[in-house]
Amino acid sequence: MKRMTPFVLLLGDLVALMLFIYVGQREHDVVNADNPILGLLPSVGAFALPWVVAGWWLGAFRDDALTPREFLGRTLIAWLATAFLGLLFRALLLGRAVIPTAFAIATLGFGGLFLFGWRLLFLLGWKIARSRELPVESSKAV
């Protein structure tokens, strides 16, 4: 399981980012009616690329980062870098010169909520699975 951890995290992270963007598009009524998945791709790509790079560079996918403090700390730092870069890339892709402050705050907060929500569930599942793998010491009769 440990060897698969970075890939499971990355897959879950990408799904969380995709859900965040889809919910945002639905909320603002800008979903591509002909092909919702295709309509998601530019925005998902704008955040996924920085997330993969920042996540790997800042250790958000490391196997040894699974103490809650380190795990969530690395996630937070990577998300802050990703949100900034993702907003910038998205604005460039859409040809927008200005990123509204309210949009940036919502992206930072709600995107982080989706990402942290998924990662907290992962951490909980990982801790439960890990506790089941540990051998129970047999008690010795004195």
C-alpha cells in the first residue's frame, strides 16, 4: 500500500479538484451543456498542473508525510502555491487580465475545502488500515 500512496493521493486530489471546479461551474451556471467534461478540462488543467508540480516539490505526496501534522502542513503549503498559480493560469487560458478578489478567496477557501476533505478521509482510512497491519504483542505468562 505504501508504494501506491502517492498515486492514490494524486488520483483523489485530481478528482477533488475536478469536483470543486464542476460545483463552481454549476453554481455560476457556466457548465458546458454539450460536454460538461470537456468544459472542465481548461480549468482543471490550470490547477492540476501546478498541484502536481507543487505537491511533488513540497512533499505533499511523500509516503513518510503521514503524520497528521506533516501531512496536512505539506498539503496546505502546496495548496497555497497551487491556488495562486492555478488562478494565474486560468486567467491566462481564459484571456482575462484581472482575477476578482472574491473569486480568488472563494477558490482558495472552497478548493482547499475539497482538497483537505478528501485528504482527511484518506488520512483516516490510512491510519485505520495501518493499525490493522500492526502485529498485536502476545502477553507472556509470568
